[in-house]
Amino acid sequence: LAMQEKMQKVAQDEDKIAKLQSQVKKLETSLTSTKQDADKAQGRCSVQVSEYSSKLLLAEKKCNSLRDQLSELTESLQSRDQEISKLKTDNISELDSIRRDTILKSQHEEIV
């Protein structure tokens, strides 16, 4: 009888071992599948990071180009402002000269 109980116990243990081995196999399969999914996701992320890096680099170049254009336009505006100021000054001087001449002529005519 004790031998039968031991054999039953061994059979039960073997059954438990088989079930555990089956569970381990399922977990290993699941782990492999999850690892493959993770590898695919990592690959997609690497591609996206590469694309975003390229886009960022292009954006930085465009920004630098626009900044350079803005500097050129600012310099051009400053130069034109200086030209306008000089022309205003020249015009004012010329107008003053014309006024003086006109006043002198009218005074001369009054005298004559």
C-alpha cells in the first residue's frame, strides 16, 4: 500500500512537472514574441529618430539662413536710413540756401 501511495505521489509530481514545463514553454514563446515586438518597435523608433534628426538639421539650416537674411536686410535698412538722413540734411541745406538767396534778392530789390 505504501508503495502504491509513493507511485501515486510520483505520478502526481510528474504530472505537476509536465504542467510546469508546459507553462515554461508557453512563457518562453511569449517572451520570444515580446522580444521580437520590442526589436521591431526599437527599429521603428530608430528610423523615426533618424528622420526627426534630419528634419531638425534642415530646420536649423533654414533658421540660420533666415537669420543671415534678416541681418542683411537690417544692414540694408540702416544704410538706406543713413542715405535718407543725408538727403534730408542736403535738402534742408539747399532750401536754406535758396531762402537766403531769395531774401537777399528781395532785400536788394527793395534797396534798388
